[in-house]
Amino acid sequence: MKRDNTFTGEDGVLVLDFLAKLVQEFDTQEMNEGQAIRLLPEFLSGIALRQYTSVSQTAGSHHGKIAVWPEAVQWLLRSFATDEAIRQAVLALR
């Protein structure tokens, strides 16, 4: 599987494109959600990987735990596609 689609977290709005490409790649490879969540860290780097690793390692608690693919997607969107990041992207387009 290609690893050229990585997300660093430096530009939060890019998480939207990252997830679209990642899901397409996983679908092409006929991967299920269990496989997707196990492979996700291999497609993250920088701050995104550090934060994801920190949150996903809280397996003993229910607060912040990421156990399934939809939770991982939701966490990425909430963490990086913030209102401020989207606002700045819209302003940059003007």
C-alpha cells in the first residue's frame, strides 16, 4: 500500500483531503474498518501522529479512547478541521 498520502497536522484543513484519499485507498485494497484503524498511524506524521498516539494509548479509560475506525475519523476531524482552520482556509481563497 502506498504511504505517500500522509497527514502531519500542520494544516488542519488538509485532513479532509487526507481522509478522502485514505478511504479511497482502503476501499481499493478492500480493507475493513479493523484493518484501517490499525494502519492509520502509518499514514500520520508530526503533530498528528504524536496526538493520535497519545489519545489512542489511553486504552484503560473511556475518555479520549479511540477503539474503532469511526472514532478515529471523528477525532481527526474534531482535532484538525476546526472552525478556525476552515475559516482561515476560506479567507485564504479570497
